Amino acid sequence: MDLHQALRAASLPAGLTFQAYRHRTESDLKGAIRTGGAVRLVKGAFAEGKSIAFTHRREIDENFLRLAGMMLSEEARENGFYPIFGTHDDRIIDRIIRMAHRRGWPADAYEFEMLYGVRCRYQEQLVRSGAKLRLYLPFGTDWRPYAVRRVGECPQNAAFLIRSLVRR
Ligand SMILES: Cc1cc2nc3c(=O)[nH]c(=O)nc-3n(C[C@H](O)[C@H](O)[C@H](O)COP(=O)(O)OP(=O)(O)OC[C@H]3O[C@@H](n4cnc5c(N)ncnc54)[C@H](O)[C@@H]3O)c2cc1C
């Protein structure tokens, strides 16, 4: 967060990613909303201990929605804050869209982000419904560490990885 502040002070484009499973995210987010800028909220991909994080899916989802409520608050809008929701969870996305609509946020004042190749039909459906969606597309030659992390996060990705290696 210090690095982010230094980059913004130097007028460089930089944003933050916060994990909804972390207990400290609520206070970090309050600070980020106060100063404007952009935050991407994700559930969190790593195995963390109970002392620093929520570990049950239901708790993480509830906290995600609570934090999303802060990101779509009046204060956030007044401060020029830009909310970004990095999730493929359609139940959460539906609730965020309804919340944003109720609170008067236009569809282009916030965005969803998903991984390229994950739930492609749903991605198209979301864009057709008028939502703003950005796809996270890593590229480059050093693909192994990225691929290993994605498989750790979602074991079905092992099949995607093997298929794409075989096609090569
Ligand atoms: C743009 C972006 C940036 C991210 N940056 C970070 C970061 O900096 N730090 C961090 O800790 N985490 C990061 N993540 C990962 C995030 O924390 C979650 O682990 C991941 O997005 C899965 O959670 P979900 O919200 O999609 O919900 P889930 O409930 O896990 O998934 C919802 C649905 O999407 C499907 N799905 C989800 N992920 C995948 C996948 N990888 N492959 C195939 N199907 C999938 C599931 O099968 C499920 O049906 C990022 C995610 C995105 C989209």
C-alpha cells in the first residue's frame, strides 16, 4: 500500500487488489475509499490461517458483498473511487449489479474482471446485459509459475493446461 501511494503521488497509474477473505481488508478499503483511486476486490486465492482471514466460503462471500457495499457507497462516488470486482461468481455479480443500480451507479462507473477463458459464455451474457467487463490476460514466455498457481486455485484447470500444451 505504501508503494501504491508513492506511485500515485508520482502520477503513475496504479491500483490495488484487496482480498475479501482478509480481516484487515475492511480497514484498508476504508483508507483507499477516502483517497479515491481504484480497487479490485477478489475473494482471495491462497490458503490463509484463521487469525488473519475468513476461511469458510459463506463468510468470504458475505464479506465480499459487505465490502462491495462500501465500494458502491455515496462516499466512494463523491471521492471519485473506481470499484472493480474480480470474480466469476454469478450470484455475487447479480447482487452487485442490483445494488449499484439501486444506488444510482451507472454501469460504466464500475467494472467486473474475470480470467480469460473462464466461464466464457457467462462473460458474453454479462456484456450483452450492459455490464462492463475486463478480461485478465497474462502473456509471455515464463508461463509455468502462473499456470501452477491457476491449477492450485482451481484443479480443473489442469485439464485446460494439458489440452493447450498438447495443441502446441
Ligand atoms: C482479475 C482477477 C485478478 C485476481 N487477482 C488476485 C490477486 O491479486 N490475489 C489473489 O489472492 N487472488 C486473485 N484473484 C483470484 C481470486 O482471489 C479467486 O481465487 C478467483 O477469482 C476465484 O474466485 P471467484 O470469485 O471467481 O469465485 P468462486 O466461487 O471460486 O468461483 C465462481 C465460479 O467460477 C469458476 N471459477 C472460478 N475461478 C476459476 C478458475 N481459475 N478456473 C476455472 N473456473 C473458475 C468456479 O468453478 C465457480 O463456478 C484474481 C481473480 C481475478 C478474476
